[in-house]
Amino acid sequence: MAPPTADRAASPSSAQMPPEERDAELAFVRAVLRDEAAAVAALAENAGEPFLRAVDLTVRTAETGGTVLVSGIGKSGLIGAKIAATLASLGIPAHAVHPTEAAHGDLGRFRKTDLALCLSNSGETEEVVALAAVLREDGLPVIAITGHLDDRQPSTLARLSDVVLPTLVRYEAGADDRNPTGFLAPTSSTTAALAIGDALALAAARRMRFTDEDFARRHPGGKLGGLLRPVTDLLRFRAGVNLPTATPDTPVADALRAASAVGRRPGALLVADPDGRLVGIFTDGDLRRLVLKDPSELSRPLRDVMTRAPRTLPHTARVRDAAALFRQHRQDEVPVVDEHGRAVGLLDVQDLITMKLVED
């Protein structure tokens, strides 16, 4: 950050401000957030047929092997790049294209099966308008995300587009006595444009029946990829391999000996009925409490000391479901069962902690 000029003193820190100035600044921050929230709320109230036509074009492009090419300048270009990334992550081929670069060779990227998504708050950005004009001449459909739509005098970009999705923002966030019409920096308008792009991408993916499985295939890495993995991928203790089950009539001591015989003992004993359906769980925590109460209790059958009908996960669940169960109930061991309620394995929360998917 550049040092203050000679005729401008350094701004005070919040700790140096009088209480009334601190309160005024916090009030301003809250007002900015309300302004941006109001911009998105207005979009929700006014979304209509143009949005459905935009979804039609987007889905048709994806299903005919085309690409959504997103273009904008400055802040609109940055928002456009994020929209392109969201579309691509949802199975809709998309790329960000700089409109100036398009005029110097990147027009070759556009094919007859493609769709242009052009962003310009004013609707008069020279490079974006020029790109839209060329594409319209070539017969490519154009969707515009632009500022407040004036039907009496639409912007040049609006006139060149097949569908216009207006942000409906007249003034940016931050209006107060110092800036009656808000700051000039794009704030509410870019927030609204981003929300429009997200809604368009998600609606198109929904119509194309894009699933969690599809999303997982496109995000195999990182924390997000880990949360989308099948929960069965994380099972170190598997029924019939290294996870014995006991019957409700089995004495606790006998069940512990059987579990120890297979090597490293899991942090809980699973209790199943004669048909193999899970009916209870007996954890290490239960064991400690039992022994501290009276060591002779180890001779009691599991049915007297187990937790009945424990929370479980289906074998079709994803790791994110296990993480949510842990966060909500602080359950350290989670039985995984098949569609008939039979034990498939036991998930240990330490595996989620190791993957940094939950915190201890």
C-alpha cells in the first residue's frame, strides 16, 4: 500500500477511533451487506421467462457438444471466469474468453454449436459489444448479463442478445451521506451477476439431471473430492474380514476376545440378530464405564449393556454424510449397513480427522 500523501494523514485504526465512529463504521459495513443481499433478493423476485430461455440455450449447447464461452472485461471478466468454472464443474463445457483476445484470433474458438455468455454492467463495453455483434452475424446465440434493463432504450449489448438477464442494480452498495449513490466500485452489480450465473448453471445442470456422482467424478482431489467419495472407501474394518459381529446373548468378555483374535480391534463391537441385521453397538467408552462400575459386569450379555438401534449410514452414503453425522452427534464410530440392515463395516472418525475432513 502506498504511503499517505503529504496533505493526507494516515487513517486511524479501529482501536484509535472514538466509540461513535466505530459504531458508525460497523453500521456502514452492515448496510453494505444488506445492499448486496437486497440486490440478490430483487433477482429472485423478478426471475421469469428470460431465465428459462437462457436455460434452454445452455442445455441445448451442452447436449449438442457445444461450449459456453463466457466473456467480459475487468470485474465482469472476473465474474465471468467464475461462472465458466461453475458451468464446467457441473458438466457443461465452458471457457472464459477475453473479448479483446477474441478480436486477435480467439474468435476461432467459437463454433456454430457454441453459446456466448457476455457480461457488461453498462451494456456498452466496447470490446464486449463488438464480440457480440460478430457472433450474432455468425448466427451464434448470445445471452447477456447486464445492468438494469430499460425496455424503452435498451443497451447495445441487450439489442444484440437473444436473451437478456438484467442485474436490476441501479446503484452500487455503500450509499451514505458521503456517497449518496454508493461507491463507483462494482459491488452489488457484480454480486448480482455472479448470482445470475450460479442460478443459470445450477438450473441447467438440474434439467440435465446432473448428479452427485457426476460431480464427484469431476472433483476427485482435495477436501471436496474427499467428501464426495463413497463412505465404503474409508472402511478399515469390514464385516467378515476384520470386523466380527456378536449376538445379543454373547457375554461382553467373550465378544472382546473374539474381536481381538482378528488383529487390531476396532473401537466398537457390533451386535447383530441371527439374520445378521444390526441391533446394537458396544463402544470402548461403554467398556470403560462398565469396568469402572464393576469388572464382574464383563460376564453380562451384550443385550444388557449395548446401545440399541445405533445411528448408522447406508453403504451408498458419501463421506460428507459421515462428516455431518460426526459434527451433529459427536459419534466416533459409525456402523455402515446394507439395504437389509446388515453390517458392512465400521467407520472410525479418526479416518475423517486424518483426511482433515473434520476437526477433533
